[in-house]
Amino acid sequence: MSITTIPVVDLSSSFLDTVEAVDHAMSTLGFMIIKNAPKFPASRNRTALRMASALFSVDGLTSIQDTKEAISNKKVIDSKEGWEVGREYPPPSGFHRGSVVGRLFCDPKLNRWPIELKSRRCPVSPGRSTHASTTSEMEDSCYYYEDSQLWADQLMEGSNLYYVSGDKDVTAESFKSFVTEYYEDVIELSSHLIALTEVALQRYHNLAPGLASHCNSANMISTLRMLHYPPGKGNQASKLPSGESIGIGAHRDYGLLTILLQDGSGGLQVLSPEGAHWIDVPPNTNSDFFVVNVGDMMMQITEGLYKSNIHRVIRPETCSNPRYSIPFFVEPQPRMEIRGTGGHDCEAFLIEYYKRSGILDEEAVEYHRRALEGVSG
């Protein structure tokens, strides 16, 4: 029977009922709605989305229609802008040390926090120039941020520190304090979901990949992003025959799990298992649930038992409101071996993905390796 809705997993249910629901969702659609997550009442989630709104409330940036060249150069149409942060408190296990991805996502010196909430400069991605002439420029160009589709003259000039304009009650200090604490609690939620996944794999599939020992609050390397899909009709290249525009094109996620908080705008769609139709993820009008999906790494580790599924975001033709979402990408510690890859570990798996996607090139990877050698030396 065809799946037409997203499975719901209630974390307040009994343990075995929850494990069964997780396994069903991951093995059929690869997506699930998580309700009653500990430490995440609707009021806190609304505050998180308010922080995202404040971050991207920049005067004059209401549309990204004129981005034809940028869109045509990407494998996946992507009409959003974003900001990302790694762990402000490095994993206590120390497994991240000596790895490129560990440095990128667990070194607080590389986190780019807003330093003021009154300027009209825009929190967008710096260019990834391969011709950086100074260490500072190379550091900025090698650190990955979600690509913005804005023109180059709208990028912030100078250093890679972010200034934003918006909610007068949100300060740079309150933003950082809230996001840091929120990040740490999403790590706890990630650990809980990974533990449920581990039990499900053992109970129903006789598979024991050791996920819980390699992906927990003491050692995981993960990133939190805030994403903004501006209102507007979008570029003609991103239009669907229905008149809707593509916020981000059809794609799969690359890691273990993605934990997504989205607002009430809707637009997220998941491809049905048979590939026949798109399934709408309900708008989070009450801010009371997360959307969780399987990534390519989890599908690889589970030998295809858990599905990394194709999904996209579409925007109505007459869209007048922005869309905000906060995805959290769950990754294990860098040295965890990935089953079925000939001995490759998480670091190698992620770097290969980053290169293939254009997030990092070989020069950037080598820069970070040299930086690590300098630190270790």
C-alpha cells in the first residue's frame, strides 16, 4: 500500500513502542515526525525560529529572483541563504582532534557568531576563493557555510564576522547564549535517537553497527544551520509546471540523521518509496515537532535497511512570507569505520561528499590538514 503521510513517532510512548515506530519509519520512508522530544516545548522551538528570523531580517533582502547564473551553476536548485555553527564546546572524548571535519565542526574558533544585531549587513556565505593571499582569507574561504544565491556585491566585505538586523529584543549575546544551549540539547536528542536506532537494528534486523558508542554527546561532530527562504516568485529557472517555485531541489542528505525544526510555512516534500508522488510534510504551525530523516551514511551503515530518501522544498507561486528552518546534521566521531566502504571512516566519507558537492575542494582540505599538523607540532 502506498505511503501518503509521514510516520509519527511519539517519544512519550513506551520504549518498545517507540523503537518499533522508529524502525518502521526508517525502513519504509526514511522520514518521521518526532513529537514530545524532551527539553523542546513549543515555546522554546518558537524562540529558536524567532532567533532565525532575527538573523536574516536584513532590509532590502526580500527576494532572490535575479540569480539565474548562480542557479544554473548548481547541481541542485537552491534558493535559500543560511548560517551554520559547529560545537562551541568540543566533544569531551577528544576523538575529533587531528581530523579535518573535527576541526571544521568542533573548533569554537571557527564558529562565526553575530557580533551586533543592528547593522544592515547580510549573514551570507563568504566566497570560497582558491586565491586567498593570507591565512585569514584562506581560513574564511575554507570554512563552509550554506551557499547564498545573492550577488557578490551583497556579500559582506572584509572579515567573516556576521552582522544582522532585526528583532530589537534579540541581542548578539542572547542569540549566542540561546543557540549554544539549544545546540547542546539537540545533541542529547540526537544521542537518544541514535540509541533507539541501535536497539531497532539489533531487535528487528540482527545488525549491531555500534552507532551508540560512536555517536553520542561525548563524541559526535555535528552542525546546526539556520536557513531562510525569502518570499518572492523566484527565478524562472526554479519554476515548476504548477507555478510553484523550488526552494531547494530534490536531494538526499549525506550524514547519519537530520533533525529539522521548521516553521508553519510548509513546503517540505518527501518522495514516495515507489517514486510515484510527493508526500507533504505538514507545516509545523504549533512548533511542537521535529522532522527526522535518514542520511546516506546511515543507509550505507545499515546496508540499505534504512532509507535515505529524496526530498525538496517548494514555495507557492504567490508566496509573500519567508520560510525559516533549523536543521541539525548528526554525524559520528570522525574515526568510526563506515561499513561497506573498504575501511573508510566517517572523515573520509564526509570529505568525499564535500568534494563531490563542491563544499570543499582539495586545496581547502589540504589547508586544514596543514593547520592540524601545525597544531600537533
